[in-house]
Amino acid sequence: AMEGGRSPGPRICEGDCAVLKRDDVFKAVPVLRRRKIIFEKQWFYLDNAIGHIYGTTFEVTSGGNLQPKQEVEETTTETKEAGTDNRNIVDDGKSQKLTHDDIKALKDKGIKGQEIVQQLIENSTTFRDKTEFAQDKYIKKKKKKYEAVITIVKPSTRILSTMYYAREPGKINHLRYDTLAQMLTLGNIRAGNKMIVMETCAGLVLGAVMERMGGYGSIIQMYPGGGPVRAATSCFGFPKLFFDNLHEFPLSKVDSLLSGAFSTETLPSEPEDNALLEEESNGLTDEKQTSLQEAEDESATEAAMEISQTEEQETMDINAEDVEFKENKEKENKENVREKQRKQWERRKKLIETAALLREKNADGLIVASKFHPTPLLLSLLEFVAPSRPFVVYCQYKEPLLECYTKLRERGGVINLKLSETWLRNYQVLPDRSHPKLTMSGGGGYLLCGTTVVLDKGKSDSSSLEALKVEEPSSKRCKVQDLHC
């Protein structure tokens, strides 16, 4: 939808995944025609949004249609009457002359939200006595209620992580957006990398990594259970090309891969292919049989028609239908079995390919963000990472990472271990009233990051330290200890 390179941005297309935004509330939705969407107590259809540029603000008109919002110049010329303070205002619910029914009547007439807000202001007995700030707040609050304005934005890591953190933080293990940003930086995610990602964050971390890599390089997603979860990944709306170099590997098979037992599980060889061929030939003979059966049925029905006994005729028809139905069912089942086998074979093939990628043990980095204890995960997955590469582990709590830190120190093979927590505070910035927002996030989780080095299998960490202590003169000894701390 780019016209001669002059187009200001991508356009909303049918089948896209878009994000609806209203103030600080986000919701991801598929763009489909005649599909009713409910967002922030508003219902509407996205039909009219198709073809517009992402970032356009729409107004919901009658019948749930979206109309691009015309920018209205706010009248600031008249000096507003305002009180000095709010001490004399009593909230007794009697200050508004318009009743609930009056407002409903205005809405039914199709009067715009802006005008309703204006009427509410005019009919409020206390509006003039409020301070300027309180007046602004009042207008803002009423606008939110009566002006149905929605912005449609293109999904990105920032938007989706903000959305998940606000709407369903449990699904992403309370991973806050600033912590995710830290992970991408500390993990040195860039195009051309070969990354290992292990996450149980609905695919949000995977999507963030894919977005950073821009379709260049390869990603191996380690998953627990039956298959990888990628609900959030699909919200990004990546082109198909991005998924070409995305591989997955079950955690349950990691141990057998490391011990060398996995290599025995080779690709299904000829026998299964032969079985497939046999099945196909059977299928053909079955079809021949069915045609013979149909011919018999036809002759039988003709005979019945000669007798012209309608009742018998009906039962014959039903029987014939039954036979045909059964045969069709069998044919369907055969096809399903074949399809199933083909899918299994493909999955097996992919698994072998991914195993080969892992076996090279030259991954450029490792990202872990899961609900599982990080220690066993890290100790096995770090085997696949090349030396001098970064790894980042996220955990909602500090204690598991502390344990992980100690275990890694004992094992060796890593340097620059750092355990950190980012602190985030939102500020309201407005003239004369800038201050931290009253609601602040309690915690965005913890990160353990470090760099891999070649692990000297012969000696453990402590013994090499002892050796150094013996050999080095005292002045150097302090420095060595400092380095290892």
C-alpha cells in the first residue's frame, strides 16, 4: 500500500493484526469485515478503518461505524472562569442539572460526544468554582465517557508488552516492558545471530527477539510440553519470511541430545513409505469395490421401482446412503491417517534439523524467561552456546536467580555475572503539576546476565584459584581475587 514511496506509513489491511488504543489502554484485534468488536465499553466494526494509515484516530458513530476524527481547534481564546480552590465544593451528586435520561436522549438523537460534554459543563452548577486544574480533569473525565475515540496502531514490541503487562501480566510472568528492553540489550540481539530462546511468556519474548533480528539469522525456541506457545508472536503480524528460520526443540529431548543418545532416533526410513504406498493401492481397490457396490445398488433400486413398492424403495435408498456414507467415512479416515503420517514425518524431519543446529554448539546467545527454575535450564542450555557470548535469564523472583548465580560460579565457564532489577517510575508532566504518578509498578522481575567462556573441564574453579594463590606474589594475588569476585 505504498504509493510511489510517498506514503506516510503502512495502511490497515484486511487480515492484519492491529492494536486499538484509547488513552493508555491497548487491545490487539484481527482486522476483519463485519466482525463486532467490544473495546472499553464501546462496540464497533473495523470495516471503515481498512485502507487508512496506521495511527489514525477514529470516532465511533451510530451503528458502530468508524469515522476518521477531524481535528478540532480547541477554543482557548475566552478566559475561563475558575475558582481559587476547591474547598467549598461538596460532591453531593446534585450539581449536575442534566439527568441520566436527558443524556440518553441526547445520545439517541445522535449528538456528538463533544457537544454532550459542552452541555454537561453548562449544566454543572459547580464547574465555575473549580480550579483550572479541576476543570481540566472534569472535562477529561467526561470526554473519556462520552467521546468514543479510538486510535488504531501497528503492533510492536513496546505496544504489545505494555498491553500484556496491563491486561494479563500472569501470562507473561509479570515481565515488565523495561525489563524486556534490558533483556534485548544485554543479550546483544541483532540481525544475523543464532539465538536460543526458552520462554513461557505466550511468545512475547520470542516476538521481541524476532522483531530485533528483522528476519536475518536463526532462532531455536526451546519449549516445554507438547509444543511451543506463540499467541503473542502472532500478534506482531510478521511476514512469513520471518518464520523460515524459526526452529523449535522440546526441552524433554535436551538431555538425550547432550548425552548423544538422540542421534539414534533417525528419520523414518523406507518401511513407512512402503506402508504409505500399500495404503494408497488399497485405497484404489476400495474405490473399485465402491463403484461395483454402487452399480449393484442401482440395479436393485431399478428392480424395486418396477415393483413400484414405495416403502421398500425408501428403505433401499436409506441403505444405499448408509453404505455410501460409511465408504466416504473410511476414505476420509484413510486420507486423515495419511495426512497425519505426513505431518509426523515433517515434524520429525524438522526436529532432526534443529538437533543438528544445536549440536554445532555455536549459538550466539541464550535468552531464558520462564516459570521454571532457571538453574537446571541454564546448566543444560549453556552447553549449546559458543564461548564469549551473552546470556540473559529473567525470573519474577530474586531467590531462584541467586541460587543460579551460585551454581554458575561453582561450575565456571561464565564471567561478568550480574543480577539486577530495573526500577521504573512514571511521571505526569503538565504545566504546574508535574509529579510521579500515584500508581507505580511494584516490581518488573529480576535479570541474571553474564558471558560464556571456554570451560576448562580438567580443573574446577576453586582448584585453579588455589594454584594461582601459590604461584603469584602477594601484590598480584589481591588483584586476581578481586577479578573473580
